[in-house]
Amino acid sequence: METADPRKSIHKLIDQADEKLLRMVHSLALEYLKDDKEIVAYKAGKTITKEQLYNELIEAEKAHHVRKAIINKCFELKTFSGYSKV
């Protein structure tokens, strides 16, 4: 197996695989994804899984970009109306 690009190499192997190997890879992938249900934190007495934490981080990042865009727009309006940025 090539080490330079494992993703491409694995895709080639899967494209050439028989049904038995495909079932094994599928089972392995499902088992791997079950680990995302593992509890990684607690918040106000509730458990948080990897998946939930990841989703919360993505939402926080989106909210940050929205807030940043709003603040930048406010500064543009202030600059346009004769006020300067702080």
C-alpha cells in the first residue's frame, strides 16, 4: 500500500474488493463511528459526546463569523458617516 496518499490507495483497493472485504470495511467503519458516541465532557450535569461537541464547535464558529461580519459592517457604516474606527 502506498504511504504517500493512503486515501487514494484505499479507494483503489475498495474498487477491486470482493463482497466479503466490502462487508468487513463497512463493519469496521460503523464500529469506528460508534466511538463518536463516547462521552467526552459534561455540561450542567448532562453528558456530551464527541459528535455533539463537534457540532457545538461548528455552530460557535459560524456564530463568530456572523458576529464578525456584523461588527465590520457597523464599522463601515460609522466610517461612511464620518466617524472613524476605534
